[in-house]
Amino acid sequence: MVQNPDLLSIHGKRLSEVASLWKEDPIDTLCDILINDKAFTNVAVVGMQESDVLLALKQTWVSIDNDSQGTSPDGLLGQEHPHPRAYGTFSRILSKYVREENQLTLPDAIRKFSAFPAQRMRLTDRGVLKQGMAADGVVFDPLKIRDLATFEHPNQFFEGMDYVLVNGVPVISAGKMTSALAGRVLRGPGYVP
């Protein structure tokens, strides 16, 4: 067992790399990490084939979300090592699957990001831009948007997103984060206090 390893030094490395570094079997390495980290370990798993991703994206009944925690790379939690999807889900879909590979149209992708999930969650004041609705919106250049987050360096914002408004308040302005805290918790119909 590796005694008191520097767990920060292994962020972003594959289990096989850590096992080699520690000169251990990968299973022993995994157990040592869990023991030394008191099971507070997070892992980024690569578990889907590209053909499965494409099949899912093309289904009309599939909406797109991001289930990774969002943090500011400059904030208190900015040293965490999340899955790259924390920063790159939507920009990756727009750049790779819409612009580069033509697997989705831009309107279909936007619908899968906004109106469709809001509809499925029964959030009746979200998902589309029209009078009386929450003013959540983005301004981006479809020719420039791209993700920069990687497994090795996940805390990187994407490029090409100029403005993000939450409840009508800019939280990203001219490509830079503002200090505005305009969001609020949204609860679906299944919420029980």
C-alpha cells in the first residue's frame, strides 16, 4: 500500500498511469486511492462508443443535458478535476456534431438543449424566447464555438460564446464571466418539500 500519496498529483491521470507510477497492480492502486481519499474519489469514465453517441443524438425523443457540476476555474472549487463535460458539453455538440460532422442541424441541437428538456421537465416558463417567459438565452458564433476542456485539463471554458443571460441578467458578457448571480433553483413537478 502506498502510504499517504499526494492525491492531487494524480488528478487527470488514467488508473493504469497511476498504477505504473506507484508500481502496483491497477486493482491495488484503485483500492489504495479509495482508502487514502476516504472514498471521496471522483472518476471520469469513458464508457460510450462514438456510434452510440451518434445514434442517441439523432433520436427525436432525446434531449441533452449536462450532469456534471459547474464551477468557476477561478473560484473556490476551481481546483477540482471534473469530467470535461462540465465545461464542454454544449460547445462540443455544436462544434463537432453540428458544424464539423453535420450529424445534427443547429435548430435541432438548440431544441435538444432548451425547449425540449424544459418541456419534459414541465418548466412552463423556460426553454423558448418569447414574452412572459424567463429571459434565459445565449449569443454565440456557430462558426467559432468549440470546447477546450480535456480529461487532462478539464477546467477550461469553451470559445465562441459571447453572452449568456439568466433571467435576463448577463452572467457572461463579451465572453467573460460577470459577478451576477441571477439563477434560482428550479423544481419540477415531482418535487416534494
